Amino acid sequence: MDQQISALLSQAHSVALVSHIRPDGDAIGSLLGMGLALLHAGKKVQMVLQDGLPEKYNFLPGSELVQRRIESPFDTLIVVDCSDLERTGVILQGQNQPDLVIDHHKTNRDFGRINYVEPQAVATAAILAEKFPVWGLEVDEEVASCLLTGILGDTIGFRTTNMNPNALRIAADLMEKGADLATIYQKTLLSRSIAELRYWGQGLINIRYEDGLLWTTLTLDDRIKAAYPENDDADLINLLSSAADFFVVVLFIEQADGRVKVSWRSTEGIDVSQVAFEFGGGGHAAAAGADIVGSLDKVVELVLSKTKKLLGDRRVN
Ligand code: 5GP
Ligand code: MN
């Protein structure tokens, strides 16, 4: 497969590169890292995110190049950090099948012509960092900064249970190429706008807990009250996951289009990706999500009932 990918990349003249809606650190780091590596190799590149780039990533090299739709013809379509086509939004409607999909979700639906999917990788950006030299792309300082952002994002700063020595070695290599760990850590994981903190407050007020299942909701009204400009959870899920004594955390975020974004996190031994998959979403054993059509109340009821089934008769002592 490496040869096939090297050939595809070397023949490409003009690349459209896409990742998912409500982009997180890995989607952004992978998109910018690959986009810049291809640009530096002399290709024309369009880096496309339907929801654009959240402000806190504006310090990254290449951030000013991100566009919200495909604006001109291209010969090669690549999707990164996305397990199904729907998750790219509407930007690929009417386009041919992607030529290449690079991802690390175990629920990936193999929707590309070539699918490079490594579920044990901590981040799509970690796959790219390892594979760029094999595929003939250079990891320079700018590319390294973007890829380290992706790894930090999906491992929440090296602290998820899937962290392993190889992932730390990859991160160390990226630092040696010039990526500034402290700055990236500060800007993408630690620093919070006042709006984000207010938005967290709305979610924290509504916390519910029953037998190891912890959940809360964020409504459109909460978002307006907090003046929070994005349509995601502002990483509240990571804060909720710091709770002691839980099996599964679920966060429900009401969306403007009659949908609800649901995020699951679980403790070791409980695979929430299957529940997410049943609702049309996907993810990893310990972290999964879905975009579900329906009112907030209905989705909460349905999702909690399915999630309780997954927990069976586990009880917190
Ligand atoms: P989060 O809950 O932080 O949005 O995402 C947790 C994990 O589930 C991430 O790996 C993310 O890519 C995946 N995920 C979240 N939402 C969706 C979705 O709507 N569809 C799919 N296929 N995966 C999702
Ligand atoms: Mn990822």
C-alpha cells in the first residue's frame, strides 16, 4: 500500500484535502500538516474544512489557507481523520470517491479508493509523521508543528489510555524537527476563552449521574448565553471525564439543524464506539461520537437507554 500511496502523491498536481466538521486538533493538525507537506513538494493544494478553523488554531502555519469549500478543479482528493463521508459535511457532495483516506478510527467505513487505516495509532497525525518519509514527503518545522498539534489533541496531551512509547518517540522526533511543544500545548489544550468557560458552566450546572453513567446537555440557548461562537463542546467532555467513579460519560450538544451531537467517553473495558456506530457515528473504544437527528429530549432518552444496555448490570460501589 505504501507504494500505491507514494505513486498517487507523486503523480498528483492539484490536491483537494478535506477533514471533518467541528474539526478537532487532529483533524486540523493532519489537514494542515499534509497540506503544507504537499505544498512544499510543489503541489497545488486546497485545504478544506466545512466549519473553517476555530480561532485558537490561528497560530499554526498554513492556518490562513484553510477554505470552507472546494473552489477550483483538482485531480486528487484526500480525506484525513474521518471515518465516513458524511462527517466531511456537504463539501464532497457530487464529487467522485476520495482517492485516498488516511484515518485511525476502528469504525472507518473504507470509503476511499485507497484506505490507509491504522486503528492502533493514537492520532491520524501520528500516522502521517511516520509515513511522510516513506511516501516521499518532507517533515519540516512547519509540518512538524501541525502534526504535533494533532497528536496532542487526540491524546489530550499524552494522557489517553492508548498512549504508547512509539507515540512518544514520534512526538520527540517532531520536537527535534522544530515543533514547539510548550506553545502548542498552551495554545490548544490549556488556554480558554471566557466564552468557553461560561459555556462549560452551563454544561456543568446540568450534570446528571446514575449508577456510573454521567451525562449533561448543552442547548442552543446555553451557547447564546455564553456567547460561544463554535458548534462543538469546547472540550467540556475532557473535563467531565475527569470525574471519579464513572463507566461512561455522555455529552449532548443541541445543533441548529434539528440534530444533536453526542459524545461518549468510557473507562477501560467498555467499548462505546459500537453504540455510536449504531447511531450512525463512530470513533474509538474509549471515545466516540455521533450526529443524531431528533429533538434534544428524544435523543437523550434514546441514547441513555442504549448506553445503559451496554453497561448491563455494572454498578459503581
Ligand atoms: P468527539 O466526541 O470528541 O466529537 O469524538 C470522539 C471520537 O469519535 C473521535 O475520534 C471522532 O472522530 C469520533 N466521532 C465523533 N463524532 C462522530 C460522528 O458523527 N461520526 C463518526 N463517524 N465519528 C465521530
Ligand atoms: Mn483523530
